[in-house]
Amino acid sequence: MYVSISGSAQLFRKTLSRRDFLQFFSLGLAGFLLPTHLIPTGSHLTEASFHDKLLGRVALEGILLHEEPSAESPVLKAMPLDSLWKISGVTLGKDDVSDNRIWYRFGEEGYAHSRRIQPVRNRLNPTNTIIPKTGCLAEVTVPFVDAYSRIRADRSKAYRLYYATTYWVQDRVVDDDGGSWYQILDDYFYNSFYVPAETLRLVPEWELSPLSPDIHPDDKQLLLDLPTQSLTAYEKDKVVFMARISSGVRTKEGGFATQTGHYRTTHKRPCRHMVTGPSEFGMGFDLPGVPWVCYFTADGVALHGTFWHNDFGVPHSHGCINMTPQAAKWVYRWTNPTVPADRYYYSELTGTRLIIQ
């Protein structure tokens, strides 16, 4: 059964303006990102002080730190790319009229808008692990780590890998000093990189199991609403999940606007190295480890997790549907087809219905 907007979701939309709708999502996300306890100290970090704390990684060079949660307040400093700051609070911006009003407080030092701040943690993992012959999925659990072309002393850096990105691990190897490394597949160039094993968490098989497997595939449906930049999952007419998204950017020249229509999630990958060159509409990109990818067109448009921005509710993409890694993982597990745990890609002719309007 096709659903446009029905049941409780229709009532929800009728009783809220678009502005209220966006604020509802902002408040929900702000609550989700609050740390379990506030961190009263400043943002200067040591290894002991940031272990497993909620941190903000600056995802774009020169993001401004303000005295108050307002773009009009005094600027305290420009923050370097990949610098890390303790998140001590989350608030909605003062007099902010944007579709994303979330600001982070960094210790006692100031506030930054969330749009280019990735919430991260720093967790190290056991390295005495056995990799299956078919390989397995792993997730980065530190703010960032550099991947190398080899593990010898003359190694060169290939890429920087970021928190919550995912990779297919082919093997575990030990260097001359006894250090453990994971050999990960580059599924775009089809070669290998090497990453310190303690920075990746092997994803257990139960974490890849399908959600709501007892629901008939025809009774699952995704509705993506472009005006509100939101995604809603239905089981029959019951809403079971909602998330803010960032769709394709529309420009007067054309750009990368996400196309409306009816689709199916027929091809899925738990990880993907996405690469495209520059075009008349914008710069290209080279993004290893894009997590939880659900393709719904033959030319590669997909729902997937995003780590290079945190501006959900605002269009950003080259046509794909950006989500937080956590939301993308839920969609990946809930939609059909189910990807076997020993596969890093899988496709079927049928998949979960997706309506974009």
C-alpha cells in the first residue's frame, strides 16, 4: 500500500507549521546529543581527559567560535580543521532563523554552530582479533586516524579516516615492533590500506541483523519529504522512525537537486569509498568509508551516513540523502534486502519502497 502522509504523521504535520516541525526535530536532536554529564572544564584536551567523552571535531577549516550561540556575537577564534573540543552543552541559537538552529558549547570557552562540527568519541578496541576468511565490517571509534599504503617504516599516508566511517577488513597483520594493523579494502580503487587495529571496532554479526524481520516487506515504506528535509519509516500506517536529512542542493543553474518519485532500495553496501570529479555545479569529492549505503537509483543515488557535515535539515548533497551515521544504520538494517554479514555489497530486484515528495 502506497502512503503519502497518513495516520499519525498526517495529524502531526497538520498541527505544526514548517517552522515548528523543524524546531521539533532540532530539539529532539539536541537532547540526543547532550552528554550524559556536563564537562565543566575547558576544551584543552589530554588523552586522559577526552577518553570516551563527547567531543566535537571541526570538519571544516576556520569554523568560528563565538562568545554566545549567535552569529552576531563576538568571534573568539577560528578553529582549525580536525581540532577537538569537549562538548559541554547543546542549545538552540539565539535569534537563529536557519533550518538548523543547533549550537554546541565547548567547555567554558564559547559556542559554535553545529553545521560543521561532528560529534565524536574516542574509544580504543582490543587487537587480539581473528578476521574471517571472507572479511568483516569494522567501524572507526576514534575522532580520526590515518590510513597507510603499507606498514613498513617508509610508509606513506593514503587517507585520513573519520569517526563512524566503516570499512571492510581483510586481515590483521603485525609489524616488526609487534603492533597490530588491520588491512582494509579500498572498494573504489580495489587496493588495500593499513590502519592501527585499536582504532577500529569489528562490528558483530547481531548488529547487522534486520530490524522488524517479522513485518512483510510490502508493509514497509520510507517517505522522504523534501520541504521539511525529513525521513519517516512506516510499518503499514504506523510511524516507527523519523530523522532529519540533507537532500541534494538545488541551484538556479540546476545543481544536484534530489528528484521526487517512487523508488526501491535494491542495492546496499555497509561501506563505500565514494569519488566524483568536479563539474559545472561544484567541486568533486573523495570520501572513503561512507557508512550504511542504500542505493535507490541505477546511477548511484543513495541514502547513507555522513561525517563531513552535521547540518541536517538543510540541503547539502550531490543528490544523495545524507543522514547521521546512526540514522543511516537504522535505515540500512530496517530496509530490504538484508545484506549478509559476510558480504560488503548485495542487491536484489525488490527492495523497500521509498517515496520522495
